[in-house]
Amino acid sequence: MIDTTAPVRRSLFLHAPIRRKPRVMLEQMLALVDDDTPPDGPNGPVAVLERRLANLLGKERALFFPSGTMAQQVALRLHADRRGRRTFAAHPQSHLDVWEEQGYNAVHGLRLRRTGDLHELMTTEDLQAIGEPLAAVVWELPQRDLGGLLPQWQDLRDQVALARATGAAAHLDGARLWEAQTYYQRPFDEIAALFDTVYVSLYKSLQGVRGAVLAADTATVDAAQVWRQRLGGGIRDAWPLALAALVGLDAFAPRMPAYREHAIAIAAAVNADGAARAHPNPPQTPLFHIHLPAPRRAVEQAGAQILAEHGIQLWGRVRSSPDPDRCSFEISVGDNAMGFAPNEVVTLLHDLLTRAASHP
Ligand SMILES: Cc1ncc(COP(=O)(O)O)c(C=O)c1O
């Protein structure tokens, strides 16, 4: 019987709660405030964060949202209302479609035109083939469910120009823009300049609590503020979330290049060994996938055994594959995964596959 309640001592999973303990986070946040820090207003943490991100992204304004789900719905709603068009295009593995219960449709009556191949990045040809007026096109950079793939810079520019030429807005799902920037090696504002609206997450790789920011021109942000209020997102006293994000910008954003280097080193060791396969090879960002020649359920059980016996967690979740004898999981390198040498990951994968082979 596998002990499914075994405590996690070490983890390859970015969001394992081993480092993000409330006391640690609160102490980091306390270092950013003093007795005079106001909870809100122009000098409160939310306003400071909004100004900092507007500046970093080169946009006139940035607006805090409690979630990226809400921020992106609002951005698309505004693009649709302005253009009198209800359809937007995005990759079939867009977070908006796969993980958000199609809120764009249920709440705003918008329609998604799924664009591109399920397992490949959206291309200029895919966009050219659309043939109907669009309110917006969404680019998710990097495309998380494809293992953090990114289009080449010129390709991205061409795609955005094409969409814009048809009157569509360009929206960036930049939940992991921090990671994407390590590949493009261009300033954040140069990347953001391609897009009318830019969403960035405050909690994923920045390891904050929750929250998002939508950056755009002043008129768009003013309109977004109305929709944020309508959707119940105009929460006052969001300062703890903003403080955690400011900690993340100071502490974690500068570590992204090192995280990417480590991802490349782990992937290289895994691919040199050959028992499993890392994709993309090399990773473009700190995020990549490990593909395993074993069925998902057997791998899940083997992983649970490793956790029970060694306190080592390998993933957040295992992904199925069209081939039932294969599966995959994501590694998103942050401080957790930095604690694993590439060869240790290879050894763990061997252990995992050996155990999986003994499960039905
Ligand atoms: C690519 C992407 N976009 C949007 C979101 C939504 O963010 P939130 O959890 O803040 O609603 C996520 C969350 O995982 C994401 O991965």
C-alpha cells in the first residue's frame, strides 16, 4: 500500500509548498514595508507594482487583477466590443480554452477560433487560413502545454503584423513572460511592444501568492477597470498580493537565466541517457517536458512510491499521451528544481521507469 500522505521533502515541481511557507513569505514581504507604508492609494503596494510593471513593459498603464483568468477575459471582451467582432483566435492548447471552463464564452459570449495544430506552435499560415474577421489573436508565450515552446522572434513579428493588418488586436498571454524573455534576450518592453494588451502572472515563476497585471494604453486600462469591478475583481486591500509580487520581481525574476541554464543541463543529461526524452531539446525556457515510455497510471503509482519512500516529488501532474504506453510531465525550473543535479534526475527517471514496469 503506497502512503499517499507522505510529506514532500524535495520536489522537482515548481509549486511544491516546501519553500513557499507563509512565515518565509511574510518575512520577505515585511522587508519591503515600514510603519508608514499605506495599504492602498498612490503609494500603496498595488500602485507601486502597477507603475513598476507599466514601466518594465513599456505601456502607459498596468492594472492589478486577482487572477489571470479575469484579466484575459477582460482584455478580450474590450477588443471584441471595440471592434464589434465576437471571435478571437488562439492555439488549441491555450490556457483560456483548456483550463478556464471557457469563461470567454460563458461570461462574455465570445467565440474561440482554435488555430494551429494541437501539438505544434501556431504559424503564419495557420493565421492566414482563418478567413473571418477577428477581434483579437492571443499568443501564449511560452506555450506551456507544448513544453514551453516559443516561435522565433521574426516569425512572431510576422504573425502579429498579419493579425493587425486584418484589424484584430494582438493580446499576449504572458503568464510566463519572465521565462520567455530568457530565450528572446530582448528587453521586456520590446517584446510587449508587439501587443496591444499584455497579461503577466504574479505568482507562477515569481512565486508570489496570486494575482495578475494587465498592461496597455490608458484608455484600455480605464475600460478594463470598469470590467474588473463588474466581475468582482476590484478588491481593495490587495496589498499582500502586490507585496508578494514585488518580492518575486526582486528575488526570482533575475534568476530566470540561471533557471533556464539548469533546465538545459537537465534536458541534456536526460537525452544523453535516452531512457526518457526531454522536449524541446534544448529547452527554450526554464520549462520543458519529460516524455516517458510507460503508461500514465503506472508512472503515477511509481512516482507515489518514490515520494513515500524518499520524500521526493517529481511532478505536479502526469499528462496522458495519444499513445497509451507513453506519458509526460512538466519540469519548470525554479528554486525547487535547482536542488537536483542533472544526473540525479536521470537516476530518478531510471528508478521511476523500473518501478512503473512492475505496475499493471
Ligand atoms: C498560460 C496561462 N495563462 C493564464 C493562466 C491563468 O492565470 P490565473 O491562475 O492567475 O487565473 C495560467 C495559469 O496557470 C496560465 O498558465
